[in-house]
Amino acid sequence: MERQSQSQPQPQHGEPEQSELQQAQAQAQAQAQAQAQAQQSQSQQVQPRLRRRPALSCRECRRRKIKCDQKKPCAHCVRHQTQCTYQLYHDSAEAVVPVHRSRTHVPALTASPTPPAPGFAAPPSSSHSAARVSPSIVNTYTCSPNESTIEQPHHDRPSAPPNQVAASQSATVTAGHGAPGSASSSRGHDQAHAHAHHVQDLLQRIQKLEESAKSQACESTAAHSLPSEVGRDTLKRQHAGGPEDWQMILNKSRDMGRGDWMESAQEFAPIIACWIEIMGNLSNNASFRDPETAVLVAQAGDIHRKCKNTAKSIKLVRPTRSLWSSPDFLTPPSRDMSDTLANLYFKSFESTHRILHVPTFWADYRRYWDHPDTAAPSLRLTILLVIGIGSSLYDHGTPEAALRNMELVHHWIYAAETWLAGPLEKDRVDLTGLQIYCLTILSRQIFSIGGDTVWMSMGSLIHRAMQIGLHRDPQNLPCQSMPVLQGEVRRRLWATILELVVQSSLDSRMPPRISFDEFDTKPPSNVDDDEIDESTAVVPSHPKDHFTTTSIQIALLSSLPTRLQILQLLNGIASEMSYQRVLALSSELTDALQMNSILMKDDQKSTPFHRNLLDYLVRRFLIPLHYSFSNQASKNPVYYYSLKLSVDASIAIMSPEQDAGFSRLRASSGGLFRDGLRVAMMATSLELLVHVQAQRHDGTLRRTSQYRELLKQAVRDILLLSDERIRQGETNVKSHMFLSMVLAQVKAIEEDSPIEMQLARSARDSLEYCYGILKTRAEKMSVASTPNPSLAAAGMDVDLELDSYGLDLEWMSFMPDEIFFGGMAT
């Protein structure tokens, strides 16, 4: 008691000391609160915002921003040969970074001596607890085809600075009132570690259940749901400009459009690998590097280089737009021959591409021959182009004579291009100038002069046509006294331009540069040319089923809305391809083909050439429309209709009615006439490979062979056509080699022999055969066609011909080296 009594008055004597102690405690508490707030703000700045929805795609697909099929590994990672890594929920920082991912409130750190509650670790500011209590943040799954492992992430997020880690550790000691090695802290950490492993195990089990349920749902959907629903789910394309949706030829500075369809056709994988090895690169298939196969591959590569060099020497004789031109080349053949060739033009191409008024042309034609020296340049070019287009259907007797005619027509086409590219005088921007432009575009595709770059030229043609008002119907123009003949010529010319636009858009895989909202021009009248002239005041009327010289163009124009929608679906940047939409468009196009067949069948005025050309210009749209689905028919039976429709269209294109002129057109023409044949070639080859592999799997390979033999014969027919095209002037040997490799792959499957060996041997034999044809052509080149010797001696490549500018473009991206095989140089 005495001690208590003695000790009680002491605080009264030490009041100044007590106030100083309280001030020191208050300052310490304020500093601790400031430090806790600073640490919390730093942690919030370092950590990204919590993602509410779990991410099910792999890291690579999320980085590329493309759709992932969530397989282990996914299809995109298998295709690009990248590591397929899955991460639960979302990417995170390194495990050593202190994270505050909990959705509960995190209290501020203070200097309070209150210990943590029993059974819990230190507060979430601890770096150890944060790294262990968040297994969904720090654990990723690296999936291979045969196994799944767990690994810690070492990238994707920058690690925390050392000062932040040190601050977190110091705050942990302060909050726990003990060193990290204390007993209470160790028990909390062990419990948190056990809890983290438990949560991790639960998350793994949940993910496996989700994947199992999703795979079962997909199988059920594919087996029982409508094709339209499957199409929407599997081929929904949202283009954000990703590198895998569009391919760019950097060394040619040309965007070749969408090029991801060929990659999904796995049946062509051995052929692609063989070609990669022939080009001197390593493929994924190591069997091509076996000693015996490698020898064949090396021989094929050497022969291919010889083919390329020989093709370049052949192209040296082709004219350019401004080099070594001579007026002697701008003279038409004799009058009788010119009459014959001009008649061939009007009996063939003028039926689908109405460019000229026939009576008016013949009157100008006679005037030219009466005074050829005083004829206007526009009239001379019109007559030369008409004669040149007609000469493509003429029987020249020998391939050498046909090649000499082609060389002469090349000069006429370049002269027309030079005239069109000249100063914009009035004679360039009028109906006559547009007629020459259309004739030039058509002749370029027939004679393989920049046929795959026509889409670029169509922009200028559309602008010129709109500049003179062709996009407005003559009745809607301010001019009240336009002659009937001029109004009909304007409608026909505008319809021809629209047809050239859609065909070039299909071949170039680019969007059409026109829509129905931009013009109101009516279709041309269904009348013959001899029924209207300059004195006609009223256009005679005929029913639609009455066949005239304009009926075929009207039939093409009736299917134009459907074909424009197909192009917008295929080539649009933000297009969304659903199977239901594809089926609807193909149904509309099939109905148009049936109506065309009725129109051309019931009247005797139509010729086989007319029917073949009309059917070709419309039917060729079916194959690219269904290609995204037909190449999946072997994996998903829902899309078998697309494969069947594509094969039927291919066989119809490759088996036209017998007509000598149309056969010559298929054997020598380029542009739209070449690309449609290559698309048909790809579809038929794909069906053959799918069928023979299916027969091998189900054990019917040696039991039923009727359908397989039919497909093999179709491929052989295309192979013969490819052979004839090389003899008639084509220098690209890849089509012939590809078809030979397809037949070799089928043979290897039938004989159960190594596919790689058969492919390498067939490629070598095909290239050797084609090299012999090219070498013979080079030796027989006419002396008159020899290029300027000064340019050749200087080593200057005078091959400015547009077709070589972009190599050989076609829909499936197979033939061009730069496009199909990942941008490899030839």
C-alpha cells in the first residue's frame, strides 16, 4: 500500500514526460497509417483489375485475339506450331508480387498490437500469403497432345520492383508483431498453403468438368441441331485485322485478301509439306528428309528452278507498255481475216458483255477500211481489240501460230492501255472511251495480261462511268432529249461494267467497289440490235422468254444481287459467315441457274458457247461460297451438302458442252477464265482425297471403286487441260504438279505404300515433263518477237507484264508461292 501511495503522485510530477510520450505514440501511429496507405496504393497500381469472367481460351489465342476451340492443344497452336498454354481465369503478375485480389475489404495496416485471428495467416498484404492464397492467379496449364503439366508463369506481366516487395515484407512483420519465422506466422502460412492446394484442386476439377460438358454439347449439337446453328457456332468470323485472317505479300506490296481456307483442308497437308521441301525449306514432315526421298526432292527442286528460268526467258519477248513499240504492230490482218475474227467476237463475247451496238460498229468498220490512214485512234483501237478478242477463238492450226497471234495481240492491248493512261482528253471520258476500256479489260483476262489485277483497274473504270452519269438511268438525267439508242447503249455498258466488277472481285478476293444503293440504272431492254437505231423513238417490247441478243446479259443481271451478297459475305472485313446464310444464297444462285437453263434451252438461237459462258460466269460463285464448310465435311457430316454441291459445280464447270471455241478459251485464257478452273480443280481434288481416305478407314477401299474412279478421271481430265494450257502459252507449272501429286497420294493410299515417296516422285516427274514443254517453246520463239537486244544484254528484266507482277492468283491460295506457303520466295 505504501508503494502504491508512493507511486500515485509520480505522474503528477511527470506530466511533461507523459505528454511527450503520447505525442511520440501519436506520431508513430500516423507514420504507420501513412505507410500502410502508401503500400496499399502501390499495390493497387501494380495489380490489374480483377477479371470477372474466367478466360477459357489459351494464351496464344488470347494474344492473337482469335477464337480458340479450347482443345489441348488447340487447332491454332497446332497449325502455327506454338506452345498451347492455358491459364486459369486471367493472366497475373509473378508469384513474388504482393497481390490484393480478394473481393473483401482489405483493412488498412496500423500499429495495433491485435494479433490475427486463429486459423488465418497474416493480413493479405503479406507477399507469401498473397502468392499462395491465389492459385487461380499463379498457376497455368501447359497442354501437349499427350500430357498436361502445371507451370508457373514467367512472362506476360512485369514483376514488381524490389522496393515494393521489401515494403510488403516489412508491413507483414509490423502487422503480425513478429518475425516471419515465428510459430503463429508459420501455422498461418501452412494453413493457407493447404487451403491454396485445395482450391487449386477444385479449380482443376471444375475446368475438366466444363471441358467435358462442352465437348458433349458440341457433339450433341453437331448430331441433332440444324446446320444453320452449327454454322453460326463454328464459323463465326469477326475480323479485327488479325494477321491470320488476311495475308499480305510484302515483296509484291499487294494484299491478297483472305487466305485461311486452304490451311483448314488437312487432306492437302502431305502435298504442302512436299512442296515446302522442294522449295528448299523444312516442313513438319520428317519423312521427306529420308535419304531416298530427299534425293527425289532435291531433283524436283533443281528442275523447278530450271522451269522458272525458262519461263523468264519466254516472258522476255512480251511487249511492255512503253518499250520498243512500233506502228507496224498496230496494223490489223487482212480484210478477210479481220472480218472472220470480228464475226467470232460478236457471236461469242458480245452476248454476255454488251459493249458495242452491232450495226453501228459495222458501219464504222467499213469506214475504217475505206480510209485506214485517216481513222481516229479510238476507232483503230476498237477494231484491233475486237479482232484480237475474236482471234482467241480462232483455230490457228498449230500452237506456234497461236502463240505468234498472242504476241501480236499483246501489242494491241498495251497500245490501248497507253491510250487510256494518256491525258484525260474528251475522247477518253465518253462512251467511246468506256467501250475501249471494257474491251481492254476483257482482252487482258483472255490473253493473261494482268488478269489477276483487273480489280485495281475496275476502280478507275467505275469512276469514269459515274463521271459521265452511267450510274443514273437515262430517264433520271436532266437531259430530256437523249436518243433511245444512246440510252440503251448506256444501260448495256453499265450492266457490263457491273459484271466485270463482280467477276474481278471474286478472283482478287477483294470487296466489290459498288452497291445497289449507288445507282438506279435500269436493266437494258430485251431487244435485238437491228431493232433500234439513231432514228428509233420507241423501244420495241419483248417478253422475258423471248431470246434476243440482250437476253444473256439480262439473265446475268438478274443474278447480280445474289452474287454481290456472296462477295460481301466472302470478302467483307466484318462479315459473319453462318451456314444458314450460305445455304440461302446458294439456293438463290441455284434457282438463277435453273432459270438460265430454261431460257437457253427453249430457244434455238443460243449456241453452246453462249450456254457454257453463261453457266460458267454464274456457277463459279458456288464453290468459294461453300469452301469454308466443304473442307470440314470429313470431320463434321453436317457440312457434307457443301462438299457435294462444290463437287457437282466443279464437274459441271470442267465438263461443258462440246464447242471448239469454248475449248480454246479454256486452254489459253487467263483471269476469270483461269481462276474458275483452278477453283474447280481444288474442289474435285479435295473430294477425291476425302473419299479415298474415308474408304481406307471403313475398309471399303477394295470393294467399291466406281465413284473413286469417276473422281480420278475428272482429275486426269483437268491434268490434260493443264498440259494443254502450258503448250498454249501458260508458264505456271504448279497446277500440273499439284494434280500429279493428288493422283500420286491416292495411289499411295490404294497400294498402302509411303505417301511421301510417291509425292516426291510424282512432283519430280511432273516438273521434268513441264520443263520439256517450256524448253521446246523457248527454242521455237519467233525471231521477230525477240526483245530489244540492248535491254537483254544489259540484263534488264523487261517483263513488265502485269500477270507476272503478282504471279498467279487464285481463290484457294494454292498456286502462288508467296501466298500459299507462308510467304516463301520462289
